[in-house]
Amino acid sequence: MASGQERILRRRIRSINSTRKITRAMELIAGSRIVRAQARVQAAAPYADQITQVVRDLAAAGGTASASPFLVPRPEIRSVAHIVIAADRGLCGGYNSSVIRAAEGSMREHATSGRDYQLHVVGRKVESYFRYRNFRIDSVHTGFSDQPSYEDARAVAAAAEAAFLAGDVDLVQLVYTRFVSAGSQEVVVRPLIPLDPETFERPDRAADAVAPDYEFEPSPAAILEQLLPRYAEARVYAALLNAAASEHAARQRAMKAATDNAEDLITNLTRVMNRARQDAITTEIMEVVGGAEALRSGDSMHTSSEPPQYAA
């Protein structure tokens, strides 16, 4: 019985050790990808800052007179589109579930006000979750969650922009995980369209600072009309990059926890196996000693039972 238990424990230890090697490798891979993803987030920041500055200059030159639909809030919000950005794969802890929970909470909050919803999902995990629960999904974008490109962001933004410009929705919101650092990420729900005009207001300048004077051709309103969709795409791209970096960070933490748990489990099982082996050895020794004692007792009884021998 003890040897059978020992074989079972050895098999479990080998299996857990194989799993530990896999989780350790995934932890190292995710750690290396965090650096690249964080670099992409930082590399995209100058473009976002520059396009924001150009829009500010256009607005200051009278571009807001165009009354672009991207800048005009709807008088009544009857339907809200949610762009939910999660991962294509699992094994990343609570990353996907936290994004899904935030999206469901936002839709539930709008539903209490009698507003309809649209879903534009990014990532296979969020797609399977909402599809399994019979949510209406308007567009699906998968296959690039860990390494998105600007073309991916353009496709995601185009689906929501088309619904907004057609009047099917009155508000578009982004639901994604913002990357703060390798150890800190937060799920945010932020409006995307219509764009907040306060974003394009110039920051307070110093008293002696002189505002630059630009000449625009064609008019600032026409340029702004073409630039605002690109600005929305840039915001979606920034959200995708933040989500990718957050996914890698969450996967690294999850795989490290799995590796540590496997090591603890191997240690505990090894102790149990050693105790079982010790019990087996002790039992065998006791059986040998008991057998020897039984033989010794039998020999002494046989000797004492022989009749005495008398001399002739």
C-alpha cells in the first residue's frame, strides 16, 4: 500500500514539475514583452500630444465653427456604444474579468436610464463571454490584443464612428486597462465620441509667452473636419497599446504566482512522499523483527518440549 502511494506521489510531483517549467517560461516571456509594450506606449505618446496640439491650434483659429459632429454632444442620449478591449488569450489572472465587469457595470448603469447599447469587442475572451450570454455584438476585432497596430485601431474606431455618425448611438465609450507601471494597472471607462471640447483648449500660458500664429490652407474648419477622426483613432490606438502592456503585466504576475504555488506544492508532496517512504521502511523493519522474534520463540519452545535424555 505504501509503495503504491509513493508511486502516485512521484507521478504527481513529475506532473507538477512539468507544469512549473511551463509557467516559469511563460513568466519570462511575458516579462520580456512588457518592456517592448511599454516602449510602444511611450513611443506613441508624442504623436498623441502633437495631434492634440494641432487640433488646439485649429480650434484657436476658428476651427470649431464647423460644428463637427465629433464635437457636438447629442441633446438626448438614447444609445451608448462600448468599445471593450480585453485579451485574445487567458492565463493572465483577473485581467479579462475586470474589464468585462467594468463594461457590464457601465451598460447596466445606462440601462437603468432607459438607454440601449452597442458592443464593439476587442479580444476573443470578451467576445466569447458576451456571446455566451446572448449579448448583441455589433463588431468583433480579434487576433492582435498582445501586439496591436495602428491599422487595427483604425478598424476598431471606424466601426464605432460609423454608428455614431449614422445616429445609431449618441455616445461612444472606451473600456480598457490603463498601464500605470509593471505592478499597477487600472480599468477605466472613458468617453471617446463626442470629443470633449475642453481637451482642445489651450493650457494657460505664461504672461510673456506669445501664441504662435499659423496660416491654414484650406480653412481651419475644413482641416479640423478631417483631423478629428484621426484624433479619435489615435485615442483608440493609445488604449490598445495600454491594454497590451497591461495584459503582459497581468500574465507575468499570474504565471509567477502559478510557479510559486507549484514549487510549494512540490515541497509539500515531497514531504508526504518521504513520510510514506519512511513509514514503509519502518513497517518492513518491524515485520522483519517480528518474524525473527517469532522464529526465535518457536525454536526455544521446540527445544524445551524435547524429553530429557537419561544415561543408560
